[in-house]
Amino acid sequence: MTGDTKWLIGTGVVLAGLLGGLLSAQIQGVNTSLSSRMERLENRMDRLENRFDGLDERLRNVEVALGKVDQRLLTIERVVLPGNEQRGE
């Protein structure tokens, strides 16, 4: 093996190491960026879930209140508008 061949192999090994290091740093940067984006997405989804839970609670309250109004209307209808059997028909 000549001196030039040794230098060529040494240079190739050093360049491969440098490229490997740069590639590793690049992958780590992408991984960090992706992790932070995923965390933000999870936080947003948690907030949406909390809002949907709040809307579900409010809808349940409206359903209960509407049921009470319906019951009151039925009671009023029975008193004010008696049925056919009470009119003698």
C-alpha cells in the first residue's frame, strides 16, 4: 500500500465519520422538532376534549330543562284543554 492510498483511505474514513455525525445531528434535530409538535398537538387535543366535555354537560342540562318544560306544558294542557272523554264526546 502506497502513502497516497493510506491518505485516501484515511480521508474517506474521516469524511464518513463527519457525514455520519452530521446525519446523526440532523436526525436528532428532526426528532426534537417532531416531538415538540406532537406534544403541542396532544395539548390541543386535550383542550378540545375538555371543551367537548363542557358542551356535553351543557347539552345534558338543556335536555333536563326541556324535559321539565315539556312536563309543565302537559300539565297545563290537561287542565286548560280537557280531553274528549271529559267533554262527553
